[in-house]
Amino acid sequence: MKFVILIHSNPQPWGHPTSAHTAEYQALPQDRQDELGRRWERVFGDADAKAEIVYGCALGDPTASLIFRHDREPVATDGPYSESKEHLAGFFLIDVESEQRAQEIAEAFSCPGDTVELRPTMRPDSES
């Protein structure tokens, strides 16, 4: 089963890991930050060793993005999305045995100041 883990964040300044640059994460006691880091390293390392991580990519500063919309003609405007504080900061494509395993991996990506979305992938020629 393939899922994508989408990480939404608004680090200031923009940087990765995003949690290191959010006020919510920085407000945590150091021991809690360390605990979250160890959790991520343990789960990610296990998933990587099991070849469950297909691909992952941190994304650059959203102010460098272009937004394309199509009304009558395609129109490009400067990004990021104007109606959101959080931006897509990165993503991981995973291939796992179950939705429960996907949730376990996605949970390890969640930190204060970030929103993590887990979404199943879909083939264009199928309904699921």
C-alpha cells in the first residue's frame, strides 16, 4: 500500500528540519525536543531499513514558488498560497504493508508547529 506523507509548516526562517524553525517546537523543553528527535530517527530508520521509504524530499522556501491557475488561460502568480500560513515543506512516499504502519510512520513526523497529512496514493486508472 502506498501513501504520501505531506508535511505542512511555516518555519521562520524557512529551513529544515522545519520543526527546528517553529516557535511551537522551540518552546518545548530540550528533553522533549530530544525525545521527538529520537522517535523520528527510530521510526524513520526502521522504515528506511525495511525499504518502506520510496522517496522523500524537503522543499525550498515557498516565496520562490509560482502558482498556476487556469481560468480562460493559464496564469502564473508568485507564491506561496495567499490564504494559508502553513506551506508544503516536504513529502515522503512510503510503501507499507498496512494503513496502521503508514500511520505509525506519519505520526513520527508530527511535531509542534507542523501539520502532517497522510494520504493514500491512487493510480489514475483506478478508483482507489
